[in-house]
Amino acid sequence: MKSLLKNLGLILVVLGAVILIVCYASGNVNNNGILGGSLFLIVIGLISYIILNKRITD
């Protein structure tokens, strides 16, 4: 459980990046909801990665 929680931020960042790549590949770059959602995932992922890795030690 600790490893999943420790990697949660990284998973969110990768998920946000995959959404951006899929939007670019499909040509759907004018949908602000999808782009904003992926930005939100990346920012929350970065913040949670920093906070969780400071608190969780092996």
C-alpha cells in the first residue's frame, strides 16, 4: 500500500500527460475542459508527489 501511495503523484502526472498526448493525436486541442482537466491532474500529481514523498519514508 505504501508503494502505491508513494507513486500516486507520478501516476497522476503520467495520466495527465497521456490525456494530452491522446488529445493531440486525435486533433482535439480546442476542448478547454479536457486540457484543463489534464493540467489539473499534472499539477495535483506534482504537489502530491512532493508532499507524499516527504512524509512516507521506507
